[in-house]
Amino acid sequence: MTVDFLSELGVIAHVDHRNIAKLIGYGVEGGMHMVLQLSPNGSLASILYGPKEKLNWEIRFKIALGAAEGFCYLHEGCQRRIIHKDIKASNILLSEDFDAQSSCHDSYLPPEFVMHGVVDEKTDAYAFGVLLLELINGRQAIDSSQQSIVMWAKPLIREDKMKKLVDPILDDAYDSERLQRIAATASICVDQSAAN
């Protein structure tokens, strides 16, 4: 077994929060595998980038709040602070009731990581901001034309063009006030990472 696998296994085994995927076992035959509790709705990525009929505004908002609570627990509620380092839609598992459960397992890395190799809460904050933008719009962090959702969304948020920011599949079926709050939070997350 590799040191990384043992380290990750040790961390996950001691995490206990409703918004963090539960480890129920592991295997080493044919490779190293962690067995997590079943997530009947799969990953956020499988729904967000596929058929979105299940992802109405209320469910998106619920996922955003649940993910935030899970990451807050990792940063502040654990005995030892945990930096996730791999926040993305494919690592957000969804329970039967669409409760977000982060699985701790290539990441959307902020510029300072690429330049300086710094990994801290700001790394997670940046990736969480990207995740929020994906929830709002339904687009991937980097689309097929290699356009960054952050670069695309920042001017829309700055100019308060929320109708252009929100996923067209939602039409007008969303709460404008909550959308404003999530967009502002996403903006702070992606801007703060570059601040220091």
C-alpha cells in the first residue's frame, strides 16, 4: 500500500459528518480501493453535466449548502484541520434526498498553487467557488473550448447580469435573492484565493 493511500484512509476513517461520504471499507486486491456508502443519485457531475431534469433550483441550493457545511467541518470541525485539495463536481456524491456528501479523493487549482505549490484553505475556497459557479450555470469548470467558467462568470457577476449567469434550463424558476448570495459567495471564493 502506498503512503498516500494509507494517509487518506486514516483521514477518512476519522471523519464523521453528514456531508462527508462515509467510508465503509477498503480493498487492496487488484489495486487500492475505498468503499464508500452508496450514493443513489451518483455524483453531482453525472447529473450536472448530463440530463439535468432532476436539478431544479431548490436541489442546487441544497447541494451548495450541504457542500459548504461539509467543507467547513473539514476546515474547522475536525480534530485536525483537513484541506480537501480536490473539490469538484465528481467528488460531490448525492444521497437519495440529494444531500451533498463530499468524497475526499485533477483538481481545479487556484493560480497560486500552480505558481507556488501552496495548498491551504484558499485552495479549497477557490475550488468551492468554481463548484458554486457550476451549480448556478450547469457548465463545467473548463468547457470544450477551454474557456474557464471563472473568467466567463466574473464580468457577469460584477455587472449584475444574473439572468445570463443562471443555467438556461432553469428558465425563471429560481430564487433571485439566493442566486445573488451564491454568486457573491462564488465571486469572493475565486477572488480571495489570489489576494494573499
